[in-house]
Amino acid sequence: MAQKKAQSNPKKTAEAKGASTSAKKTAEPVKAVPAKSEPVTKTEPAAKAEPEKKAEPAAKAEPAKKAEPAAKAEPAKKTEPAAKAEPAEKAEPAVEAEPAKKTKIAAKKPAAKKAKPAAKKAETEAKKPVAEEAKPAEPVAEVAAPVAEQPAAPVAEPAPAQPQCDTPRRSVAFIGSECHPFVKTGGLGDVMYALPRELVNQNCDVRVILPRYACIPQKYQDKMVYRGEFYMDLGETGRSYYVGIMEYICDGVVYDFIDNQEFFTEGNPYVSLVDDIPKYCFFSKAALAALNYMNWIPDVIHCHDWQAALVPVYLRTLFKDSPVGRAKTVLTIHNLRFQGIYNIPTIRYWSGLPAEVFNMGALQQAWRDANMLKGGLAYADRITTVSNTYAWEIQTPEYGEQLEDHLRYHSYKLRGIVNGIDYGMWNPATDPALAVNYDITNVLERKPQNKLALQKELGLVEDEGKLVVGLISRLTNQKGLDLVNAIVPQIMDGNTQVVVLGTGDKEYEDTFRYYENAYKGMFSACIQYDEARAHRIYAGADVLLVPSRFEPCGLTQLNAMHYGTLPIVRETGGLKDTVQPYNVFNGEGNGFTFDRYDAGLLLDAINRAKTEYFTSRYHWDEVVQRDMAKDVSWANSARQYKDLYLELTPW
């Protein structure tokens, strides 16, 4: 296995090393902002700050008297950990650290504004110039000549100021096959996008490693910066494969894309097992090799689903003696049904893993096959699923997908952490897709306006008094659509409208089109993927159906509650963890539920919802507001993941 390659372009090599230095420090707080306040040094009152002892180190850095304002901005240092709050005494070494500062100064704008009171105390007239000069990052970046050639900084979107966190800092590398907004086919893409961003707020240094698929929108491809390249051997192929690293920075998170045209030129991330097995063997090994190449060794490597499940196996075998070998691993199961199972000779050929991992305790399954997810579960330090109930369910024959015994054996390291939703993307108060924005204070007045707009958009009878039932889902068996099909004629009573959005099995697509034709003006079948329309359905519907056969977590019910739409769900997986059944006697609960997988029980849950909607609107409205007040953001989930990382890395 070759980890490095002599660069054919010395300039690219220099740029890649520089970018590496910058990327490693992206998430660290930097208090060099006051050093840009040159206008203050030109004013006479600067001398009045001499009584402060802190001004003496500034005199050492006298090259241009620009270190003096650092003394005036000392109060801002209180917002940072003590170890990082001494920019005044380290004014000279700060020149070497400039590659990191170029990206971070924009992120610390609020800190510059907090320095205003100190400047005002020194001289009232100096306050405005300090605030105005603290905004642009370019003047400081231009002082250091090496920074002028750094390619990463211009494309990095500004990171928000990071709040303080009282837990120790940890570095985490996320490795997965998809991530919004680059490529997304399901909930994994949402998690890979939202969780790293929230972990940045939890005092983590986060890097996300993804394949550079050809289907990634060009607007993101154009912003990627070349970080380096090397060649790597793969399995028993006898060849060396090109591994390029392209980088994109956004909101404090560094995204590194593994580039190889041979594996990632397909229009879709998932094609077939025959194509996907080699692709993700290459990706898992290349991701670890890239971390070694960039010399960015995380405390924890967090892998997702079977596409990255070989990472823990590689780490404890082929990479155990390399720098990245000291990292701990977490493997998250988003959907146990997909495991990456193929015959042993093929996976052994492409992975190059030693023979000892192909045993019944690790990759081997049913004697002849190898299961990539099973191997990852065996070698990972911790296993997580996306809800507590699902963590228990997958240890049973009904939900274990042939891995229940294996999971029970490793249950000591299995945890369940419920997903959240990104309030930046899902917020009815700011959502640009809605006809009328609203929040908890005016939902009762404005949500009906969104219902009327949705009815008009879909050609339904426009009547805010009708109960609108939404269904936003992949049209597959897992989602309980056979139950829905069985009861549609019974719920179409003249006061109920149904809106379906999604694509999937032709059987369900055709059935819903039939119902649209049979119940004109009352049933709408949108057989498509339309993100904006999904937002409008959440806002315009009164209830949302999620009658899944199994559901590891589910995000649609969380989105619905945040938009004031009550969920009707089956009590399984994350649905059971997030929706409590409404109790007509004490008014508690936040939705309507049923337990066994039965069409009659689904119909009963819908009828209970109808009864409350049409006869007890006051209580219905109370539940709507209660759901909107419920915290379903990523903040709580991210705290639990951070605690898990700290448990793994107590140093």
C-alpha cells in the first residue's frame, strides 16, 4: 500500500501543504482580530492606554505599532479558553499562524465588536473606526506573504462564531457515502450534513470525507480546492489507483472529497452491488490513507452504514501501525436492511484484507458470503443506531435482518441516539417555500392560509375546514403503503383530503394515480421528488401519515411536528421514541399512534384524529402548539454524540 506519491507539480504540492496547515486549525478560536485595528494606532489616544501592563508585550512587537491595540481589546479574551487567549504576547509567532487566521478572522467578527467597550474606554472617538476596520479579513492576510498563495481561503464560506462549550475539544472525521447538499438519497444525507455542523458548536473539530461523485452540482465542484494526490494499492488487483483530495469548507466544517474518475463517474452514488462493492472498498481505504497523507489524525472516526463499514476493519488491520491507527471508531446503522453482502472471493479481491477477518465472528456470513456491515460492527469501538427503540429491535429476529445474534453479542457497545432536524432548513418562520410564514405565536391564524394555498396548487377543493392528510415518503413496502392502500376508500368521506408525494415501486405509484382519478378534487398523487413541495405539504396538511413496517428513526414526523402538523405513526423504532399517543382524558401526547402492523389499526388512528379535529378543535390546537414548542433540533443529539466521543477518548 503506497501512502504517498512524488508530486509532478511542485506548486500544487506547496499549495496542498499550506492548505493542510490551514484546514487543521480552521475550528480553533483565534483572537488576532484586534491586530487589524490600524486606524487606532494612528490616533493620539493610543498612548493613553500605556497604564495597562498588557501594553508592554505590544511594544516588543513594535514593527509597525500595530500590536498596541491588542492591549485595548484584552476584554475580548475572556470569551476564550485561557490557553488561547494571549495574542498580545505572541504577536511575532502569529505571522507563522496566518494560514489559519485567514479563514477564522471572518468567523470571529462578533469578537471584534465586543472589543468596542475597551476602545471606548480608551477614547470615545476611536470606537467607530475600530468596529469598521475589524470587518474585512483581507488587510491582515496580505501582510503575510505566504498566505497570498493559499487556495483554500477564498472558497471557504464564512464560519459562524463558535459558542463556548464546557467539554474538552475533540477532532472527528465523518466518513460516509452521501451528504446534503452535495448528494442525497435519504436520511443519511441529512445526518451527514446537520450533525457535523452541530458538533462544531459542541467544541469539535470536524472533517467530512465523501466520494467526489460526478453528480455533485457544478457550483460546489467549482469551489473545491486541490489538496494533493497520491497513489494507493487496492486489494489483489496488482495496480496502484489514483487518489485525489479536493476540499470545500463551509460553516466551520471541512469537506474532503476523494477523487477517482474510475470509481465515481456514475450519475448515481448507488448503482448495483457488482459496481458498489469495488467502489466502497476503494473509498474506505482511500479515506484512511488520505487522513495519513494530510497528517490530520482525528481522535474519533465516525463511519456510516455499510458503504463505510470496512473503515474499522482496515483501521485495525492494514492501518494499525500507521498514524491514523490510534483513532477510535464509531459505526452508525441508519438502516440495517442494507449490509453490503457479496461472495467472499470478490470482497477479498477488492479489499485486500487478511484472511483472519473472513470468519464467522467478523465478515463471514452463511459460509460463502462476506458481509461488510457485519465486519464493521465487529471491529468498531462503538455502534450506534438512530433511536433507542431501534437499537433494541434490531436484536430481535423480526427486525435483525439475520444479524440479531451478532448484534446481541456486541450489545455492550450498542447505543441509540435519536436524530434531529436542521432548523436552518426546516423552520416555518423563515421557510421561503411557504405561502405564508408562521411560528408558534400565530400558527392558528396562518397555517390555514398555507392549507388553502396547497389546495389551490394541487387542484383540490379549496376549503380550510377539510382535514388534509399528508404522506411524504419513498413508495416502498417498508413505509407501510400496503396499509394505506387498503383503507383509502374508507377515509374518503367528503371531509377528508389526501396528498401523496414521493416515488418508488410502480405498484404504489399506479395505485395512487388511480385514487387521484377516482377522487377528483379530494386526492392528489404527486409522483415525484420535490423538496419545496414537501415543505408546503408539511405546512398545509393537518396530519401526516408514517405507518412504517419498521423505521430506524424517521425525520418526516419531526418535520411535521415542527410545522404544527400532527403525526399518525406506527409505534416502531424512532417513531415510538418521538411521538407520544394523544390521551383524550388528560390531553397529553403529541400525535396518534397504533402498535401492530394492521390496516384496521391504522384506520382507527386516523378516525381518532378526525374526531379530535372536528369535535375538539380547542384541544387539537393545544397539541399543535405543543408540537411546535418541542425541541427536535440536533443540539441534544449532538451533545449525546459528543459524550460518546469523550467516553471513547478520556485523555
